[in-house]
Amino acid sequence: MAKKLVKGNIALCEGALAAGLDAYFGYPITPQNEVPAYMSNKMVSLGKAFVQAESELAAANMVLGACATGKRAMTSSSSPGISLKQEALSYMAGMEIPGVIVNVQRGGPGLGNIAGSQADYFQAVKGGGHGDYHLIVFAPNCAQEMYEITYESFDIAEKYRNPVMLLCDGIVGQMMEPVDFNKEQKTSFAKKEWCLDGCKGREPRSIKSLLMADGVLEQHNLDLQKKYELIRKNEARAELYQVEDAEIIIVSYGISSRISKNAIKAARANGIKAGMIRPVTLWPFPTEAIKKYAKPAVKFLSVELCLGQMVEDVRLAVNGVSSVDFLGRAGGGIVSDKDVLNKIMELKK
Amino acid sequence: MKIYNEIIIAGLGGQGVLLAGTILAQSALEQNLKTTWFPSYGAEMRGGTANSTVIISDEEIGSPIAFAPSGLIALNTLSLNKFLPRMSENSVIIANSSMINADEFKSDKRIKFIPISEIADKEIGNIKAANMVAVGALIKLTNVPDLENVTKAVKTAFSKKPALIDLNIKAVNAGYNYK
């Protein structure tokens, strides 16, 4: 099929629809408004569930409820709205409910502004809600990935019975690019032996996160950790770009990885061996990929649209073997390819 | 990389600068080139300024944001003032002399003044087609995407409103053929 020119936010919707989305629950906020708007039309015409909830908190809890019944459900929002959804995310992690949550990030903290940003890394990757849990976090950097990763995220969420977050940004959400809608419509799904779909003819099941009996919660946490270990082993993903001979390796995700790529091309044209490791999953973080290229002669540079969050994980991965620098801007400010190139030049000295 | 054009289309909210951008991006797609389109969004409103950025290349595109634009369409004075400082020596700049006082910018030899709104209003009979006149004028100077693919893009973009296809193609040609 010919490629279609669509916004990242629309590509994301198409990915969810092709994955067999049963229910979308949303609440408006820029820069993700295309998602509820598009879904309000599509879901209804497909005879599926669309609810504009009374709040972000309600929308996230509707995802929890719908997924508990074995359905595929999604909610989307932008940074301030994602803060409001955190209660449900912690509960979903505790109850092992596989929903998909989309954050098209904008500037913060607080209500912030509507410009694209990458300041919610800590929130997405390090917790956000309470308790010892992880979301599986993907960071698409183009419209094609908004489509493909969203499509895939439902399978991954269900495979591990774990909520998945798509950590996007306002720029990737708002920009249009040609997208190849190459996925087959999913119509058959693995049977879920845990879901609450009516207990006629079988033992009743329950899914809960309140585990008061002596030692039960601790054991539950240990079981979760085992699952997280498996996810770390299986799902960490990164795109490597010209790293083999690189003396300077940029680590960057989402929109800033694209800006960085321009800078790397310019650096190479100037005879500087620069490359990039782009985390496609932020949790699990592609620690091994980074570790492999950490050498005393190699300098790392984390480029983010915030004032330094992912850089902490880069430092942990590098573990003192290479130097790690940072370049970023906050509050919707955008690092330019020239800024990145200048920093590369500075590191080269 | 033989082709790399970063184009900003800027004007008043309501002048169709977002649509003009999508037509350019769609044309690039029709021509089998890589393209990105990025809008100003949200805080803009009718009567305020709006802009869209289109990047067209024969190679994978990194940033969708134009840090060193090679082309500008400015449909009103505010937009020309806003983006002129970002343009380089070799940039292609088209300004709408129907809404911009050309005398004020006389010293800047890069700017090509075209009475875009007037052409849309008088020749095409619909002032809303000014954005397409501008697209036609731009591609005359940039050569990429070509007229044939812009025509195809107009047909694709207006496939749900076929009554508007001819008018918009006429507008593109009016801009393209303006001397």
C-alpha cells in the first residue's frame, strides 16, 4: 500500500486500531488532542468503546477495568494529565494489568506549556506512582514507529501482564510523515487465563493489589521482580548508528535523537567520528548496548529536551569507563543540530 | 544528499499556511522523496500568526524543525519580520505584497514580492486560494517538488472535496506562472 502522510498522533491511533483495540478512554489536552478526536470517530464507527472520561484519573482507571476483563484498552494524555493517571498505573502494575498508556510530553513542571519536551523521563522510567514497579516504556522517534510500536505494545503488555507506556513528545506527535501502514489487522488473541470475563463453568478469579496477609505482598513483589528481570533480559532495544568506530557516542531518544542525527552527519562530514545509541525502550534501558561501547577513549553525550534525566542511566551503564556529558534545554526549548555539533566539537578538543 | 529543502510557510491564522505545508509535503511524497511537516500548534488562533515547516530531501530526514531554512513563504508582515532573521544568504523568500509593504523591505534583494492575495482574489476568484498561489510561486523557484507532483498532491488532499480541486490547481498554476 502507498504511504500516507499523517501526524504521529494519528499513526499511533492506527497502530492501536490494527492491534485490535477494544476501548479508548481519553480526556483532552494539547499536544495529543488528535488522539481522542480521531478515536471518537473511529472507535464509534467500528462499534467499539470510546469514552471521553470526566477526568484523566477516571480514564486511566477505565483502562484498568477494561483490561481486567481481557479487553485491549488504551488511554493517552500529555504530561500534566499523565501525572493524574499515576494512581491507576501503580494499581495496574500491582494487579499485573496490561494496558497501554500514551504520554505525548509537553513542557513542565506544573501545567507548563504546550511545546514538545522530554522532561517526564524520570516519571515514566523510575516509578511515577508508588511502589516497587516498572512500566515497559517505549520511545518512538518518528510517525512510522508511532504506528509500529503502538501496534506491538499491546502484545508485549499482555505477554508480561504489565502496563506499557509510550513516551512520545509533542513534536513527534504533531509532525506529519509518510507512514507505511503495513500491519495486518489483528483478530485473534491468546486466551487469557487470568482475566475477569465471567466465571460461569469455572472457578471465580480475582485480581487485586491489596495483599494484607502476612508475607503475601512481599512474595508478590519478589514475583514482580522476577518478571522485571525477564523483561530486562528480553526487551531492551536500541538503534545503533555509526557507533563501531565512534569516539563520541550520543545517547538520545525520541525527537532529540533525530536532531542529534543531523549533528552526527555534520560531524562526520568534518572528520569527527561521532555515532549514536538511541534507546527505543527507556525501560528496560539498553544498558548492555551502551556498556559494550564504553571504553576509556570514547566520550558519551546524552542529549535530551530536559535538564538531565536519562543521563543518569547512561552514567550507570557506562559505569565510569567513559566520560559522560550532557546537553539539553528545558521548558519546551529545542536543542538545535548546531548546538549538538558545537558540543561534539567541544568534546573532540 | 542532493536535495535538502527546509521551507517555512507563515501567515495569519486562517490563511491556510498549514494546508499549504501539507500540500508541499504530499507533493514530495508523490515524487518519492522523504518529507516531514511540522505545524505551529495550539496557542495560535485565527488572526494570530501560524506557520508550518516542511522538509524535503532525497535522504532520511533528521529533525523536522528548520534551524536553517532554505525557503520562506511569508503571507503577512508579522511573519516576514519573524522569520527573516533566520534566513540565510541563499534562501528563497516569497512575500505577499498584497499584505506587506514591499518598500519597507526594498533593501533585501532576496525577497521576491508577489501580490499573492490579489492573484487569488481577482484571477482565481477566491482569496482563500492564496496559499496555493504561494505554493506555485515557491516551487517555480525551488524546482522541488515539481508542478506535476504538486498537482497530484492537490488531487489527493482534496479527494473528499472534489469541487475544490480545479480551483486549487488553477491557483498553483497562477503562482507558478507569475512573472
